[in-house]
Amino acid sequence: MSDLRTLVRGCTFDDFLLTPQHSVLERRDPSAIELTSRLSQHLTLKRPLVSANMDTVTRSDMAIAVAEEGGIGIIDRGFRSGEIEPQVREVEIVKRQQHGVINDPYTIGPGAPLAEAAARMRKTGVGTLVVVDSEGRLQGLLTARDLRFVDLGAPPPGDRGHAHSSVADRMTPRSHLIVHSGTLDPAVVEDAMRAHKIKKLPLVGSDDRLIGLVTAKDLITQRQLPFATRDAQGRLRVGAAIGAKGDYLERAAELVRAGVDVIVIDIAHGHSAVMARAIDAFRARFGDMELIAGNVATADGVRFLMERGVNGIKVGIGPGGGCTTRLNTNFGVPQVQALVECRAAAAGQVPLIADGGIRRDGALIQALLFGGDTVMLGGVLAGTTETPGDIVQKAVVIPESHKTVRVPFKVFRGMASLQAIVDRLDVEDAEAADVEALGAEGMEISVPARGSVRPILKDMLKHLCSAISYGGARSLGELQEMFRKDPKRYVIRLSESGRQESFER
């Protein structure tokens, strides 16, 4: 490893190729090749992909897509102080997208007006409410179909007609429901739903109190997405980012309450006194909650965070497409050098997230071999349907014909860009009202809109599997072990002409 550190000093992904080895794989199929990776000390992903906590990359839509493909999304912290609920809501949307068992289904009382039930369905986006009494005992189910053709307006004076009845008058009552009690066996549940031709199965305890709900949709989804990143309850996993000042502890408290799986304390320079105070305060309040911190780019930075008990570390200062830290400050470490040095310092005790510098799919395997356990993606996901923000039409001149056409674009920006800082100014430093004094280290650019992120992720995984085949391994973990045991067997330092031949097309 000391020789490798010398070889990679001052280098990034485009400075190297990897030497092909004897292939032992029959098929380069992502469904047949083991790609499991550690996100943090207690969280494992079936695919080593993490969507970046950037306000133009990851909100609930992106987090759902990435988790369903086997990775995880980190909801950004681009919300103003006092606006904690919007970030929490993004986490809740992800956590309610899939279930094994819905342990906290939306409920309503039997005496509630139907208009209240309809409003709750609209607000939550669900089509079924479980009806329970004041003691939590199951009374029935109310579905959107039960509300069809029902006049939900306010009744005229003296009108007590059926059109304005309560939930109890339209629900399917408990006596007509198929209900499961006792130990939950997925096979038994499937058999019951198949035999009785039902889509929803309430779960109750011995006293008939509601303890959960199973839906046919969730069971089907579990089969269709076998590599999705799920928690013990069958819900998609999701992370969320906080800062290191302002309302970060209050924000973390609400995110934890909402069921977030991992918190990321994300600041531009993680090897700092500000970060130390934030980690200490977080641990004092939230104990063993899974915590990732960053960013750092040196062995000292990794040791600094490990000593404070973090569960994962983000590596990368300046390599991101929306980052201008190196341009503006001249500080940073080329990403391959950073990954190798940080990997040596971590010594396998704390997983590393390679954050930034992935501009082509081939760099993915490099990031995972040189030091990353997982890879954080930002710019390569920009402009997709699942990213936040509206599509705008911009006039573009075609050079050959000099004709002007309108092309759809979306905004992509670094979280240290001026506008991003201004948007969350009171989160980071409420007293710093002078925008002119801000030192921005990011930029805002327009990227072409390019459809769903899912085929992009699938292509990445296919190319990752091809790289494993070229590397002579049967799995990602095996290739990482082979590479780190004998890196000289793989690493080719490129000349300028070698770079041109390899990467310029």
C-alpha cells in the first residue's frame, strides 16, 4: 500500500487504466453477481450507489428510485431554519413507499365525517384508511372506492341524509373482513390473500387492537424488486443530511422520529472544530444512531472522525462537478490519492463513501477499488426526471445549420454555490446576513433533461459487472480484495497520449 500511495500521489481517475485479467464469469448479469457493499458500520447495500445530498439531486423521488435499485438516497439539507417539516416529509414519503407490514397505517374513527376521511386520503396519498375506535380496536376498512359518488359537501340545515353520513356508514365492517392474528408468516399471509381474493389484510392482537396492515401491492413489489434497500419492516431505507450549526440537532430529532435510517453531518470541511462539536452534541443526544460525517480527504481527517465515533465517512474535497473549492481556494486532494490515503487510515474499521469525480461509468470501479466502499453520485444523475426542480426550455443554436431550437434543461448546483448558501443562510449562520461577504465554493449550471434515472443506474451496474469480469473476479468484494492485495497487478499509470486514447471520444 505504501508503494500505491506513492504511485497515486497527485492523481485522479483519468490518470489510470486497469489491466485486464483472466475472466472467470460466465455471465455479466447484475442479478447474478454479488455487489453487496457497506454504507456504514451497521448498514449494508446490495448495490454500492448513493445519491448525493444535493438540493438539485435527491429528494423523495430520487431516494425511492435509488433505494429500489439497491442503493440509498440522502435527502439534502437545503431547507431554511424553521422549515424542518419539508425535509421530514421527504423522508416520510420514502418510508411509506414500500412495506412488509405497515406498522402505522393511517387510521380514522368510525364517527368521523366522510369529508374528513376524503381530506386525509388526499393529504396522505393513500387509498385505504383503517377504521379504529378510541381504544385502537379494529372496526373496519374505508377505501377510496367507498367514497365514489358520495356528496362530501356540507349538508343543508336540517339535512341528515345518507349522502353526508359518517365513516361507519360507508366502511367495510370488521365482521366482513378477513383478519390475521398471531405470528406473521409471509407465506401464510400470501395464501390467505390469494384464497380470499383480498388486497389488504389487517393484523390484530389478541384483544383485536390494530397492530398493522399488509397489502398485496407491497407483497408484489417485494418480489419485483429483490435488491431494494429495505429495513426490517420492509420499508425502503433513506438517509438525510444536516449541517453542523443552527437547528441541526432539532432537525436531526425530527428526522429520527420520522424513521430515517442514517444521518449525514455534511459540511465542506469535515476535519474541523465545527465538526467535532457537532458530532459530540449529536452523540450526546442521539446515542448510537447511525451517523456518517464528512467531507475529508486526508488520513488525518479520517482518524479525526473515527476517534469521534462516526459510523461512516465521506471522502472528497473538490472533485464534484458543481464544486469550485479547488478553483477558489487552491485546497483539496485529487480523488484517487484521497481514497488511497483515507482507506489506509480507516483500515477497514469504518466504511468510506467516495464522494465526487465520477464523470463516466468506468470511474465507478476505480472509486470502489482505490478506497471507496460505496460511491456517492451527484452530477451524473443531474437532469433526470427524479431530480427536484422544474424543466425549463432554453434556446440553443445548432452550429451546423445555425438554427435555433428549444431544448429542455434542469438546474444542477453545488451545495456550496452562492444561491444554495443564500437559500439556507439561516440554517448555517443566522447572523451572517451580508451576502456579499459569502465565499461561495460551488456553481450553478443548466444540464439537459434526460428522462428517468433508472436506466442510468441499471447501465452503471451492468458496466460495474463487466469491470468485475475484466478484473478476474466473481464478485465486487472479491475484486476489491484481489486489488488491494496486489495493486501493481492492475494499475497502469497513463501518459497524456494514453489518456487521450482511453477517454477522449
